[in-house]
Amino acid sequence: MLQADHGIHIMPAHNYMLDIGYTETQVMEMWLSVISAVRIPQQYGESDEPVDPLDITRLLVNRFVGENYEYRGMRSSE
């Protein structure tokens, strides 16, 4: 399972949040927020280490399709 959310990227939401009292910094933090999650069923092997969000897709492709991509984030030393 792969999931990501790009945060708030529409101006009406941006402006509404400013209107109700959020600061520009708070709005921009939400604007740029990204939530990523991956769950690999136990029968397919679990990761022993945290996976950088930049590498989630690479990990899944390498594991289930073939070793095609180098890791960019925390796992780059492997």
C-alpha cells in the first residue's frame, strides 16, 4: 500500500486559513506537508529500518519488480 497527500494546494483554502487566524508560516507548513505511509505484508518481508519517503516507491519497485533504482534518502548506504 502506498499513500501520500500533498497538503493544501488551493488558494481558497489558503486564504480561508489566514482569515480565521492562522499565520502565514502555519499555512505554509500545511501547504508543504506530505504524509506518506507504506505497509508491506509480513509474508513479503518487512523493512528493518525506517524508509525515507523519497524511497518508498523505489523500495516497492526494487522488491517486487526488480533491482532497478538506487535509494536516495536514509537507506542510500545500502
